[in-house]
Amino acid sequence: MFLIHCPYCGELRDEQEYRYAGEAFIQRPSLDCTDEQWGDYVFNRTNPKGKTVEQWAHAAGCRKLFVVERNNVTNEIYAVRTFESYKEQA
Amino acid sequence: MKRLYKQANERIDRSKEIHFSWQGAHYTGYAGDTLASALLANGVKLVGRSFKYGRQRGIMAAGVEEPNALVILEPETGYHVPNARATEVEIYPDLVAKAASGIPSINEDLRAWLKPFHRFMAAGFYYKTFMSPALLWPKYEEQLRKLAGFATAPNKPDAETYDHYNQHTDVAVIGGGAAGLAAALAAANAGSKVLLLDERAQLGGELVVDAGRDPAAQAWFNQTYAALEAHANVKILVRTTAYALHDYNLVLALERRQDHVTIGARNPHQSRQRLHRIRANKVVLATGSHERPLMFANNDLPGVMLASAVSRYQYEYSVLCGSKPLVVGNNDSIYEVARDLVKAGTRPTVVDCRMGYDASDLTKLGVLVKQGYTIVKAEGRTSVERALIAKTAYSDSHGWVVGDAPETIACDLIACSGGFSPLVHLDCHTGSKPWFSKDYQAFMPACDKPHRYVAGSVNGHSDWQGAAAEGEYVGLLAAGQAANPVNAPKLLNVADFICPDVGRDKVFLDMQNDVKASDIELAILENYRSIEHIKRYTALGFGTDQGKTGNVNGIAVAAKVMNLPIEAVGTTTFRPMYTPVTMGVLAGSEIGLHSDPQRFTPMQASHRAKGAEFEVVGQWMRPWYFPQGSEDMHQAVARECLAVRNNLGMMDASTLGKIDIQGPDARELLARVYTNAWAKLAPGKCRYGLMCDETGMIIDDGVTACISDTHFLMTTTTGGAARIYNHLETWLQTEWPDLKVYITSVTDHWSTTAVVGPKARRLMEKLCKDVDCSAANFPFMDWREGTVCGVPARIMRISFSGELSYEINVQANYGRFIWESVMEAGKEFNITPYGTESMHVLRAEKGYVIVGQDTDGSITPYDANMAWAVSLNKPYPFLGQRALTRSDTARPGRKQLVGLLTDDPHKVLNEGCQLVAEIGSKAMIGHVTSSYFSPVLGRSIAMAVVKGGLDLMGTKIYAKPLSYEVIPLTIVDSVFYDQGKEKIDGEI
Amino acid sequence: MAKFETALEGHDFNALAGNGFQVSEERNYGYVVLRIRPNTAGAAEALTQLGIQLPNALGITGALDTKLVKWLSPDEYLITLPLSQKDAFIKDAKAALHGIFAAVVDNSGGYSLLKLSGEHVYEVLAKNCVYDCSKFLSEGKVISTLFSKAAAVIYRIDANNVYLMVRWSFADYVFQALAISSREFR
């Protein structure tokens, strides 16, 4: 069971308050993409071993989604960031 | 009696005699005794029978590692505890205990009669013997099950309660021995909040033995304990086992709050056991170590004990385990035990496989010390009577070699020590691998995770002073203070494992599961190589003790047989739980009706008073039907449905999810998440919407009302409310952060009373004076703001039955008032409350789908025959739009939603029933999704998904239920009733 | 006369009260959700006009007898105010925020507000919440978390009481959880 620092509430909270919300930064293809591209977008995930970049929602807290960079082998959390912070970086 | 005169620091209270029952006979012990110490004090040697061979077994240890003494407490009552370890059970007045093994009893065990066949019952015996014919396995299994296992399961409901408690602390110290005590005090003195846990009733750990040997140890304990007790930063939990250590220092611990109290004296307002969920910034593992037994023939005979346990029984409980003891081992600790036994008035024999230890103090007292010898066999009829010892020789290439000319030594107790195994369990729960110390001949904790420390004998310290010094050191570190490193552990001088030459002798490794050294050899002979596989093939460490005494010896045997170093074999995986945990405490207070939230609408009190039967929908308790008199469900539903069709009904629709949507882009959000068009929906109007996910499959539906151009109220299915809210939030926050729209759940704010039936308008006109309810001025799919019985309301003319229907939405606080006012005013129309079952029948008669029943995540809007709800021309393609043209989604032959009519109008199909095209066919072409008897049509109706079904109207197909019947039926349109929609405006 | 009821109408709160733990349900408050980002154009003026000061994360401003404003998320605030003032406030708020990207939502029927007090209050909370209320729930602080399995907003505005706010439909479940976890203090 992790502890995750919510970037909006500004506190370390128990995993029970959160909801895993899938891989982050999946690009939604445009309507004119091929069936294969759409299928890839809908069904396929990278599923790496080691560092993952994933979305979590503070479901029982502020209900905001954000990004957690986590090692899924050791469960070490490298960073918790808002979507805006990635935009500013880019 | 084997009780000694009062030992200096004994922990029994001789002023309090305790009477208890064991195997139906009465015994007496003292307060402070465990069941094991009390039985030993009473001379009871036989406490169980072994798992596979029915061999006699006695108490071997003094703690949780005990493999043999499994007992049942308070049998056949609501307090029945199966498989408790006698070494952990604190006796209390009138305790009733019996052995957990023995078929039929521990004195006479059937399995022991099979002795001539035991040599055929090696590892894999069951797999090999009962493999074929496969069909007979259930028969074999039935018989084998009777022979397997230990205690019987409780046959009465648990009379006690359990709870959970969240703890937060700076430092959690696990283990209250010398190291743990010192760590706790040091951390607390440095300002940290400390939680100290120990599994025993009293703190001290092995200090109780040290105190027997050295008064300074007792003085140190008294002083440290007093300081901890008085310390404001320290919380002590005794009788509390930390059974798991998870990521981010989450410690799970089981506290036995009342297990030590006489049944009648337990406080019913308190839980029996409590699960502590401890979040600690730092964890100190001062978990100690367990002694390993030696491996020799018949090493399971009652009277063979762990040497350290013998001392523990002597000092803690003043119990002498044997009058003619033999102390044997491969390390220095046996001499201390021998000195203890001398103090207790016996003259032990000491057998040490090594040479060179200076035991002159003992020999001067007349103790026979045989160095360069080890034990090869224990003999005795019901318990130890003698031991056979033989000469040993050690070489680096071959390890220990034991000679074959044994000498006999008479004894009634064999206190043996094969070295110590640190309790690395908790450290390994988060994935750390222990490392093998050649010097200490043991697997040591890696302690390679952050915010974690180990101290004491788990780290190899053999003396309490060294353990305490290390405890103090890590206590300071855990509190964030600088500390001077302590000396390396003073390791016990331990020789290599003495693995037996595996012959036909029974050398037990895992006493609880009857796994012998020869079983390990056989597994390797049959080509198992990984210790994980060897474990599973032989069942080594599979018992309730999880191999605490046997596993490491088993690894040593495997290493010898494979001619590998022990570290190359490695350990099996240590997983939670460290010791068995009751199911009750895992459930805590979340049992029965409280196991999951039950959600109620504001009308609940009325429903209950009306005698409604309830159905769980999501977590909601919804009225299922309202039986009158002796009606069964079918009679009640028939009455309710006909009332709605012919007269007037009312339903509690409060449970539907409601989401308030506001902002300039509110309309755009709806257009993106629903498949249909929203651009032209005007204020005052409602529209049905169909929602898909990106796979193009239907995930929800519901009616949305336009409050204003920038304000909408969406309804979702009852079970889908939270999921759809999350769905919308996720899209808004991730993909569409630029949309100016706020969504807010108002499900609980609104209560909804639906007034349904041809006479609904007449009722509304009675209750609501400020809204014109005429068909012309308040048409279907409109909503109005008004006042009902003096309460501000939003009234929606929407219908899930095809009848004239007004849904009256008011603030929840007035929900019951409105419901009961409608009921009262409706008396003149004989208004009939109806539940979810009638709602289902009424909607099926109209062919309305229920998402999640008629759809299952593989149904597109086209599959559901709802192309009318798909608008492909919106500026921003709706979620799932692209998926609708994928080759698989658009292919012909997909399962499509149709209606079914059975040839026999009284035959009601089972929902889920499979459909075939021809009588003899086994190829399923679809299945029934909804099926009811329609009271208004006087016949059965069903909905189904059928491959290419929309092109098969009028086709005869067949249903094949599990009953092997074949039911002929016809595919029809799914609207069964009022195809012309003539009823929607009710009585004009 | 329309009959007004709370979520726990008729529940026996005396049966829960005991040695060092009491619960009561507040009846006379309205609950309004305000959705707004503090930096939204025009927000500051409108909020000043309404007499609302937006609190920072996990913070509370105002008072129960006028308007208690609680932070729920960066763009969501829960306003508790006397029920008699609720409708007028909503009207004023909608007028003041007209044309500004914000939402005012009446959720007065959506909640049950419970007031917990007594020396054992943090033990009862510890049995139901993973959040360390005894350490971190200081005066003037609000958190959203789980109470047993129900979503809850928990806050403190004075030394003696802890306010526990749960959705109407979960109120009975929470009442049962309180009854179970306070049993040993009765």
C-alpha cells in the first residue's frame, strides 16, 4: 500500500484514497487514423517493468487527476506531478 | 509435577492457581503459564499426532515456532479456536483445550497402524498413487480429506467481535527483547513517537532467560521497562504480532485483546482481536531468532526439544523439562543450557560435534561432556528413553562425517541446538532477499529498504548487551539523530549443518507436515532443482508454522544432496502472514449487513412501513416489490404492472445518478460524451442520451434536462453514477482541460417520486397548482419548475414504461413528505407503489434496454438497434465514434438486440439462456438478456442478443436451457407493447 | 405543512452517547457547492461582493452562523450556511457570478452533517479513517477522505468538536459504523 503525495491537497495520503486511472500521456489519434492505430490506442498499453508513468485520481480527496512516476517493481515513487507542470515543461 | 522451586525471575504467579481441561481431564497451572508450560509441568508429553504418519508428537519449542502442539480451544462453542499453538495460549480459569490431531485420538491413531506402508508414502505419494484413473479422484479425495489436516473447523457462529485500528507513529519497533526495548527508549528519548509491539504477554523476549543467568540482565530490563512505561512518547502493545510489513512501512499487526480472558469474563463491548494498520515513518525490526533442531533419526519423538526452549521453560515458568537431560548441538549455546540444567538440580550429558570448547566448569561438577560426537538417533516407546551418539569428523571438502559405531546414552530429554535462524520474515515481505552468513550459518536480513533498521539477534547478536547496544544505536538513527556505530555482532560459534546420511531412517525436517530428509533427496532425485519446487513437491514449510523450525534445515539438506553451497540454493519466499491470522480480524467490523455500505433513499422509512421487499442495486437498497397479504413476487408484480398500465402507479426513482453540468461548454461536453446530438436542445426540454467509451461500446444511458443554455442536469444509471462521474472528470481533466465546464454530483440532493400511469395527470393537477400539466402545454420530454405540496420541485415528463409519467424531484429533506403526500392524494385513484421488478417488466414490454443487463460491454449502439441515437455529424467526434467503423465493430453477424416470443406463451425463458438456430445444433447464436411474464400481454416476452438478429425478424430459433429442454421461439421486434406510442399522454 | 427531515431522522443518537463520546446531527444548515478557480477573471470582485474569502488548500474561512467556506479541491468549495439563508444566497451568488466561469450548486439535500465530541473521538476516527486526524486535523482544517467505506468531509473549527459530513444515502451506514466503533466507550 503506497503513500502518495497529492499535489493539490499538498499532503501524503494513503493509497486507499486514490484510484489508479491508467497509463498517462496516451495520444488519442484523429478520426482518420487506420483501424490498427485506433485499436492500438484503445487496447494496447506499454506495460513496462520498472519505471511507469501513470495517472492517479485522488478519488476520495480532491478528485483531481495527476501523474505519478513510479517504479512498479520497487514501488518507489520518483515524482508526482500535475498535468500543467508537463505542459509548462514542454 | 515437574515444577521447580521458585526461580528468581519467574513469570508465573504461584498465588493464582488456574484449573483447566486438557483432553477431557482436569489440570492445574498458574497464572502466567502457557498451555504448553502447564502441560509440561503436569508431565504431559504426548500432545499430538503427525499429519501423514500419525506419529506421536510432543512440545518442542516455547514460542510461535512450535510445529507440534496444535490445539483446539473451547471446542464446539462460539469461541472455538482451531490450531492454536499451545506455546502461545495463555491459560485462564476453566479453559477447555484438546489436541488438534489424532484419528480418532492422540493415544490411538489409525495412521500409525499403516506403519508397514509408510516407506511407500514418500513425497509425491498422493500424486503418484491416486493419479489414475482420473475419474476416481473425487472418491480418493473424499477419503484422503478425512485423513488430512489438523483441527476441525468451528461449527457455530463466532460469538465475538473484531475491529481495525489505524495507527500512525514515527517509529514502530517490532519485538520487545533487549534490542527492541533499547531501540524504543532511545528513539523516544530523542523525541520520536514510538510504538513498541511484542507478540508475548510480557515484554523482554529472550531476556527472561538471560535474567535467569545474569541478574544484571533483569536489572537492565526492569529499569528500561519502567522508563518506557512512564514515557509519554511510547505506546506499548503486547500480545500483538506484527504479521506483515508492506511498502511504505505499513505494518499489519494482530492484537489479541481478550484471548487470555476466561470466556464468561470477556467484555462483550470490546473486540476479541484487533487488526492494527500501522503507518510508521521508520521501522525497527528487533524480531529475534528461532533455534533450529538437529537432524537425526526419530528426532520427532516426544522429549526432543529445542535447547533454548528448555531454558525458557526453566526460567520463565520454573518448569523442568527432563530429569535426565542430554544437551546436544553444534554451537556454544548448548553449554549455557547445560549450566542452566545443572542449576536446576540435574546432571546433564553434553554432546558437541566440535572439539575445543572449554567446559571444565561443567566437567568439574561431574557433567559428562562428549566433544567430537553427535546424536544419530533417539529411541523410546512413547517418549525419549535413550540417545545413540557417534563420533564426528569434519573436513572442508565433505563437511561433517558421522561415524557408524554408536554409543548409547540413557536420557529422558534431548535438548538440541542446530544453530539459530534470524527472523528475517518481515524484512523479506517487501521483496528483500536474505543473505547467507557462513560465519553464523544462517540467512541474515538484507535490510536494504529505506527507513528500516534491524537490531539484536535478528542481526546475529548472541549476547543481550550487544543486542541492547545495537538497539540503542538504531533507535537513535530512526529518530533522526547521529549515533556512534556499535561493534559488530558477537556471533555465536556455530559449526556447519550436520546433515544426516539419508537412509531409511526417519529424520524429520518439517514436523508439522511430516517432511523427512529423505523426501528432499527424493525430490532432487526426481529432478526438482529450485528450492521453491522442492518445497511444493515435498510440502516442506506448508504447515501453519510455515516451516519456522524446518525450512533452513531442509535447504541445508538440499544443498548437500545437490552438492551446492547453501547460498546457491537460497530460501523460499517469505510472504505474509508471519503467523496465522484469524479470518474474523481480517474482516473486522465489516461483516453481515455492514460488510458493504447500504445506501438508502429519503423514502426508506415509508418503504419499510409498506412492507417492501428490497433488492440491492449498486449499494442502494431499492424496493423490489410491495407484496400485499400473502402475495408472492409474481402476484405482486402482476398487480403492480397492471395498475401502472391501466390506472396509476408510483415509484421511488431517487437512486438514479444525477450530475449537475454548468459552464459555457456544458453543451459541448454532452455532445462529446453522448452519441446523439445536443446542439438544439432548448431550456425546458429533456433528451435521452446514449454513452459509449472509446471502444464504441455502450457504457451508460439516461435523460439529460436542459436547465439553461449553460446548465444541464444529467441522469445516469443507478449503478453507473460514480463510474460515469469519474469518466467525465477524467476526460475533462486529461484530454479536454480547455472546456469551460464544471460537473458536480447531486445524486443525493434530489429525491425523485415518479407518478406513472394513465391517471397521472389527474393526480398532478391535485398536487401542483402552478404548473399546467396538460398534454399540450407540458408535453413528453419537457420539464417544469413548480411547487408540489408547497415544496419547490423540478417535474420531468419522462417515462421508462411508455405510460404518462411525471417525475417529481425535490430536495431530499422533503423526499418522504412528497412520497407520502402522493400516496395519500392518490388513494382516490387507488395508486399503487411499485418496485424495480415491475419497472423491469414495464420497460421490457416497451423494449427499453437496461445498460449492464441487455448490454455487456460488447454491444454498440448499432448492435442495440439504436442507430437513431447516433449522430455522426458533430464537429467533435463523440467518444467511441471512430470505433464504430472498425472492421470488427462494423462487420455483419455481430450479436444484435432483438425481441423473442416463445411458441408457448406461458414459457418464461431463463435470463442468460443460450440460443441455437436448429434443434440439434450446438452452435450458440446468442443468449437471452431479459425475460419476464408480461401481465398486460398475458404472455412471456424476452429480449436477446442474436448474431445478425436484426435481419432475422420472424425466424424460428430455439432456446436451450440447462434443463436439456429445447424451447421453440420466434425473433421479433423488441417493442412488445404499444408500438404506436399511443399511451404516452395518458387519459386526455 | 411540508415536513422537513434529515438523513438520520429518527435515529437514536442517545444510544451512541456514552463515556467520552457523543454524536449529534446538525439539522439547520444548507450546503452549497461553489465551483470556481480563484484566478478566474472577475472572480475576486464577485466573491468580495458575496462576502466570501476563498480558503487555501485544506483550509476553512468564515463561520457556521454566516457562511463557512471549506476548500474541497483547487476549484471546488463547500459552503455551509444557515438553511434560512440558503435560497437567498444562491440567488445572490448566481447574480454576482453571472458571466463568470463558475458554478453554484445547491446540494443541501445531499449531506448529513454530524458533530462528534468527547475524549474518545480520535479513537473512533482511528477505527474508521486512514487519515491521522489526531495529529493533522488541526482547527480550521478540512480534509476529504474515507470514513469506513464512505466518502467523507471531516473538519474542525473549534477545540471541542469534529464535524463529519457524509452523503445522505451513506448516513445510515456511517451511523452504524459510529455505533460499532464507539461501543467499547459506552
